[in-house]
Amino acid sequence: MAGDHVVTFTDDNFEQEVMGSEAPVLVDFWAEWCMPCKMLAPTIEELAEEYAGKVKVGKLDTDNNRDVSGQFGITAIPTIILFKGGEVAQKFVGLTSKKDFQEALDSVL
């Protein structure tokens, strides 16, 4: 499902990979059964490719990683959260345009 530059986040690695990251991190909270999540997947992969080396981009399966999903109050998917310095910089719920993601990413770089 994930492309070459898309990191898989889990309850086990989230603290280190996201909260402890020097670079901004874009996290796609998704689930296998979620059709809008599948529609968004190519956009997430394109962003991961375009921002490789500047922003960490990854996905967290909400069905298999309930601790982190609960910690951030994920009640609707897809939810995409942009973290900078371990803090939530921006949150998107539902299908969002690539342009909106690019503007958010550019603003934290």
C-alpha cells in the first residue's frame, strides 16, 4: 500500500518516529476498509516523494494502532495530522487537496 518514501507508523514506533522527529512529519490516519483513505493514498505517496529528505510522510492504520489513534482523538478517517517538533501544527479531516497539504508543508519548512 505504501510507496518507497512512505513510512509505516505504529503504536510502537510513533513516539520515536513522529514525536521525536527533527523534521516535520505528515501522518495519514487510515484504515483498509476506508474508501476515501484509498482515494487519498496516491496523493500521500506523491507528497512523500516530493518532500523526501525534508518531511517525513507516513501512514498509521487506525484499526491496528488504537493507542495513538485514541491519543489524538481520531474519530473520522482519513485524518491527516502535520506534526512539527512533536506538536500538532495542522489537522485535516476528510479528503483534502494536494495543494492544501503542500501549503501546510511549505509553511513548516
